[in-house]
Amino acid sequence: MEIDSEWFESDLWVGKEQYRAVLNELYFSWTEIDKKKRERKSVSVPLSEFIGVEEGRVEILPQRKVEETERHFTVFTVKRSRGGRGSTGLWTVGRTQFCCNGQDLRDHWVRHLRTALRKHGASRPRRLLVFINPFGGKQRGRQIYQSLVAPLFELAGISAHVVVTEKANQARDHILKKDLTGFDGVVCVGGDGMFSELLHGVIGRTQQEAGLSEHDPAVTLQPCNLHIGIIPAGSTDCVCFATVGVNDPVTSTLHIIIGDSQPLDVCSVHHLNKLVRYSVSLVGYGFYGDVLAESERHRWMGPLRYDYSGCLVYLSNRSYAGMVHFLPADPQLSSPRDNTRCLSGCRVCSESTERLFPQSDSSSQYSQDSSQSEGEWVSTEGRFRCVSLTCMSSSCPRSPLGLSPSAHLADGTGDLILVRDTHPLGFLTYLHRHTTTEDQFDLPFVEVHRVKAVRFSLPPGEEESEGEEEGEKVMEGGDCKAEQEGERGGGACRSISRQYLTSGGKQRGINNHKKRDFLCVPCCSRAPSVSVWNCDGEILPYTEILCRVHGQLVRLFARGIEDGAGTRPFTGGNRKCKGRCVLHT
Ligand SMILES: Nc1ncnc2c1ncn2[C@@H]1O[C@H](COP(=O)(O)OP(=O)(O)OP(=O)(O)O)[C@@H](O)[C@H]1O
Ligand SMILES: CCCCCCCCCCCCC/C=C/[C@@H](O)[C@H](CO)NC(=O)CCCCC
Ligand SMILES: [Ca+2]
């Protein structure tokens, strides 16, 4: 019966059917024995997708139930859930209860499966530090963790140290300052803001330990070892959606358990040679900055605040003057308009690993290449509806293909999208195309560039002066004469940037940059001449910034979007790509 330590096989029963079950070094499979049947049922589970084995007849979700029997064991595996139109990227827990012809055989199976799992799971996390934001999204973080995540971690033998946060930036500071010995990763239960805390903690700590300055935009930062997991429980959950394909706590938990690893580009944002923040999703000026600033006044609405604020800001019909300088990426490697999608196992991203870390094999990646010449900067100026830089597609449930559908998660570049001033209907068309498969870049007032760095400055005469923002005289909402007289430009008269007050509510952000309210100032009868930057859902306190993309700086417990998962394939217009980042001609 026992061939060697890797192999094990015997007859087993699942319900009333008899199966031949085989365990080898890669798979656990079972095939129906009934010779009369033409099509015999056969299931094969790669050990990489095996979660755990328990004695008896056991259920884990929605509640743990155990029926202790001598002849049964239950295996738990990753199961891809198929929606009506094929795979959705949603993973569930597959459960199969096996019956043996005696306790000895049962014990053998349990022992062999556990040994195989231990051997195979060397790269899986064993100890995790989990931060729960009890106030994110619909305020269900704690419940999501207790009912869906913790039981699966226990089944998989993962021990978790859980911190329920009491204030903003607690998770970031914990990672920066506390002893993290023994942890294989950090996990947040919350939204993009919580993810951002972990991102800043992990990057900051890694640079501290490497003795590198985060402020110098020219410094090649040290890639981070500690993986980050995201259990989505926020309002947008863009980072989770864009790296997993779906916002589902069980799917994300399973990616963490099996130790998936997805490298991610990170953009550092600087002002006058000081680090302001890191971003993985959106650094956006104009519309997206205004929507965020407006939405802070309506936090009580929960996730709906973005839709409401989006309408108000759209109606206010603003554009802003600015100068954009950018450093183009090598156009031979990829293009934001090549109609490809970055999917799990993406070729462009894998080739980037070799380019970004040339002397490395896949296991050691810490000799980054800084020898390549920087290239020529390009400048453009004008009035913009929005200026957006995104290191990944930034897809989310609101926009299933995202801000830049062909952007890559880990290619060391970002996509710069310039939407020049246009008539309101034109801009509405641009926004609407985020929600469909129509090409949002195929509009005469939109440009997109794949870049390594971006600098934004105000036109001559409007430059930002040091310390200006702190001393600004600000009026309380309602004091504004123009507002009282109804001069609201179709929406909000609230001017932005350098015209905020510190919010009395929830504060987010690093370096104690405070979230500020969007209040009336005496000059608000005119349309504001400056907007604010939205940096992954956080308002930046500066207008003139320099952004630099750091290729594959962090790693997530994820694998990118599996083919056909989550977002719809391109079907409209000239977008027909369903492939793995291959060019369709
Ligand atoms: N206990 C806490 N009290 C107040 N704020 C907190 C607490 N814990 C975390 N935060 C802050 O709350 C902010 C928002 O949280 P989170 O990102 O989880 O939810 P969200 O804003 O609803 O979702 P999204 O960011 O996806 O839009 C985070 O930036 C985080 O810094
Ligand atoms: C006529 C229909 C018009 C519909 C327009 C829909 C446009 C949707 C574009 C979605 C872009 C998402 C960009 C991601 C931003 C996140 O990093 C950030 C943090 O969670 N979210 C916001 O700033 C929240 C702010 C989101 C702004 C919409
Ligand atoms: Ca990228």
C-alpha cells in the first residue's frame, strides 16, 4: 500500500462511491472505481491549493461542526467558484469527507497528508500580524475577521496576532517601531487606507533597516521582504480588486494561506526632496482630488459618499492649469494602449523582474539595477480636467477595467493620464467609459503615457511657496458671502488646496499630514485655481510634487488576476484581448 514517503494510495469512499485515492509529491487525487460507468469522476488537487486536513467529519464555514468518527477524515482545498458567465476569480473552500475501512488507514492518510502539506508549504506564512480597522467601509471588519478569516487561519495552522486599531496610523507605527521577529507577513482587514498604513510601515521599516533615506527621490529603495495581505472591508478596496480580481474576504484569506506572492510597483511622492507619501493606485489631481476632498465632508454616507461627491464635482465643471513633466518608460517593452491585460503570470512583469534585478535568480532579488540611463524628460502644459498617475490598472467594482486597463502590477512603470480641458459632455464621456469596455483613451482631449517619473508644477506666477498652506486665513463653512449668495458654480463653492482646516474627525496619513476639510475662503466667488492631489484616497498637503515609480518594491499575498476573473475581458471597440499580456494584432 505504501510505496515511499511521498507516495501513498488506497481505496476510499466519498459518500456511497468508492474511489482510488493517490497522494504524490505534487497532487492529491481520487478517481471513481466503478468500472461500469463510462465517465468516472476524477478530482485532482495540487498540493499548492491544499488548505488542511482534519480527523472526522468536519465543517468550517459558516460554522465549525465536528462529528468525531474513527474512519473519516475531511480535506479542505481551494475551489474556484464559477459564476453564470464562467470563472469570477472568486475562491471558496472545497470540502471532501473521506471514509476509510478502518482507523489505521484513516490515521495513515491524515499523517501523510499533513507531512505532504508541511513539505510543500515551506513558503506559506505560519505567523501573521493582523490589523483590523473596526471603522472601515461598512464597519464590519471585526465581524468579517472573526467569522470568515480566523477559522480558516486556524485550519491552516496559521497563528495570528490580532490588533484591533483604536486610532489612525496605529498599524503603520506598530510596523515601524515594534519587534516583528517571527512574523511572515502583515495583514489588514479594512480598505485602501488601511492597506496604505501597512505599505508605509513595511517600506519605512525596510529602508530604516537598510540605512536608506526615503526622502531622496533618486535613491533606489530596498525591496521589502515582509508580505502584505489584504482582507477587503473598506469602501473602494481598489488594491485588493486590482490584485486579486474580486473583493471577497474568503478569497483573500485563501491567497494568504497558500502563500501567494505578487510583487507590486510603488510610487514615491516627494515635495522639495522630502517624501510625502507612497502610492500604489492613484496619484490624481483635478477631478479625483476634488472628489476626495468633497467626499470627506460626507463620510457619514459611507461608500456612497464618492458617488454623491462625484456628481457635485462633475457639476462644478472645473479645470486647472499646470505643467507636467514626465520621464517616459521604454516604449518597446509595453504601451498603455497595447490592448493587453496584466494577468496572473504576466510576461511583461516577469521580464521586468529580470530587468529590475538583473543579477538575481527568482529567490534573491536584492541587487537592483541602477545603471540604466534615465532618459529624456518630456514637458507639457495647459488646463487639465485631471492629471492621474497609476502604477496599476486601479480597477475596482465601480470601474471594472480601471483607470488604465493595460497597466501592469509589477513592470516598474506607471501610466500618466492627462485629460485636458473639454466641454462637460466630453468629460462625462471620459468618466462613463471607466464603467464600460469602451476605450477611455480614444478621445481627442485624453493622452496616456507609460512613465518612470512625473513632476507637476503650477504655471509661472502661481507657484507654491513654502509654508504658505499653514498660515492661510480660513473661514468656517457658511461664513462665505459668495456661498450665501448662491455663487456655487453648480456644486460646491469650497475652494481646495491651501484652503483647508484640520478636520476634527478621523485623521489619516503619514508624517502627521492632517486630513483637512473643504471650507469656504473669502476668494471663493471665483473658481479655485488649484486642486488637490488624491494619493490613494489621501489628500496631499502640497500641489507641486515629484513622483517616482519603484519597481516591485513590495509583495502582496496575491497572484494577480486569474484569466477570466473578476473584470470583464475587452470586448468593445478595438479591445479584444483576453490573453496574458500578449499583443493582439
Ligand atoms: N481605529 C481607527 N479609528 C479611526 N481611524 C482609523 C482607525 N483605524 C484605521 N483608521 C484609518 O481609517 C482610514 C480609512 O479606513 P479604511 O481604509 O479601512 O476604510 P475606508 O476609507 O472605508 O475604505 P477605502 O480606503 O477602501 O475607501 C485609514 O486610512 C486608517 O488610517
Ligand atoms: C457617468 C458615470 C461616471 C462614473 C465615474 C466612475 C469613475 C470611477 C473611477 C474609479 C477610479 C478609482 C481610482 C482609485 C482610487 C483609490 O486609490 C482611492 C482609495 O480607495 N479611492 C478614492 O480616492 C475614491 C475616489 C474615487 C473617485 C471616483
Ligand atoms: Ca506598473
